[in-house]
Amino acid sequence: MTPSAKNPLRSAARRFLPTEVRHLLREMIYGPRVDEVALVHRLLSDGPKERVMVDVGAHHGASLEAFGRDGWNVLAFEPDPDNRAELERTCRGMKNVTIDPRALSDHASDEMPWFQSDVSTGISSLQAFHDSHALTGCVEVTTLAQALEAHKVEQVDFLKIDAEGLDLFVLRGNPWEWLAPQVIVCEFEDEKTNALGYSFRDLADYLVEHDYHVLVSEWYPITQYGGEHRWRRYVPYPCELVNVSAWGNLIAVRVRDTFWKLQDLAHR
């Protein structure tokens, strides 16, 4: 769940360097390669056949692809038209993946401003939090409760949220009275969310209040959107961030035994 951008050096490396060499060079510069969603994929690799993933902010489909290939039913939300075109290409042939063009928040709206960036395709958002953001149009917004009812989704095994600052708003729109996903991954970054009235701790506490055990994946502060990022550590919540400007992902699990398994996989 890291922002992406067109990078000519990275493209050249992909063309001319073997995969093993590229991975080694990257780890020498940026440290371990960490993918929280891939970790959840491993965590949930054993289970019933009929399982559901909801991907909020699906971008180009990197997070949902493995689940879709495994036969999960996937409901993907991607309001950015350029990203959605790439997502549709990724999901071509996957009849078990449904793509919804709406954005998600804690309230519905027929029309809200949409901002894109020429620095990174990964930071399109309902809020303009970066100097590169430009208003490019409007999108329809709904809530998880309304969307799940419309798509007749009655269970969610994995909810992944990457809403570029709106993650807590998305969670507030979930129908908690009848649905609690088995695992949730969502992003925190106070640099984005303080202006919206909430912090890393508010987001983590909200999950704890809904009976989740939370593992924090802390990354070093972002130096440039669209570039490579450095991962720091996994740590159970409650905790303090090493750097108040850090960003990262929260992995929330409802069942304690599953949380212990998650920690074991993470620390391997």
C-alpha cells in the first residue's frame, strides 16, 4: 500500500537487471521489502472456499490480485478514472471481481471534488493534501453500509482500506451492527489526517473499541510520494510511534489466536 509513480530509473532497472539483483539492491538501500496485504494473504491462505475481500482504494489491483486468482469474491472500489482503467486491465478475466467506481466515506454524496497528482497515481483523493494535487472532476461517494447492501455482500473476510486519509471515515461507514470483517488493513499518516481531525492513535483506538487486536506496521516518514519508502518495524498496539511523522498500516484481527499467528508470520 505504497504510492506509485512513473519512474524512468525503475523502468530501466526492470528492463536490464535480473529480478534477484533488483531486489538485492533495493534491500541494501531501503531495507526489508514488506507487504502487509501479502502477509494477510498468507495468514488467510487456509479457510473456506467462499470468502470475500473488499478493497477500498484498489488503485491498479496489486492488493486484490492474489485473492482474485485464489477464487475469492472481491468487491473493489476505485473512483479515480485513470487508476480504474488500469484496475480493469489487471482484473480482466476475473469474473469473481466486481469494480465499483464510487469513493467511500462516512456519508453519501452525489458529487464531491476529486483531486489527482502528477507526482503519484497513488495519492488521488477526496482531499488535497499535497502541493501537486489538482482538481480534476467530481465523484460519487457512498458508505460501506450502503454499498455492501447494494452489492448483496453479507460477509467480509478481509477489508483493505487505502483511502488517502479517509480511512477512519470509511470505517465509520461500516455496518458494525451486523458486519465485522475478520481482518482489516488500513493506512495511517498523521501528516494527512490531522487536518481531518484524527490521528494514528484515534484510528487504532477505533479498531480496538470494535474488539480488534492491532499490529502496527511502521514505516519511516515519506520523503517523496511516488518514490521508494523505508520500513521500520512491526509492533503490537498500544504503542508509541518511533517518529511522530511516520506512516504505515494497521493490521487488525478479531480472533486472538489468529493475531498470534499473524505476529508469528510477521516476525519471520
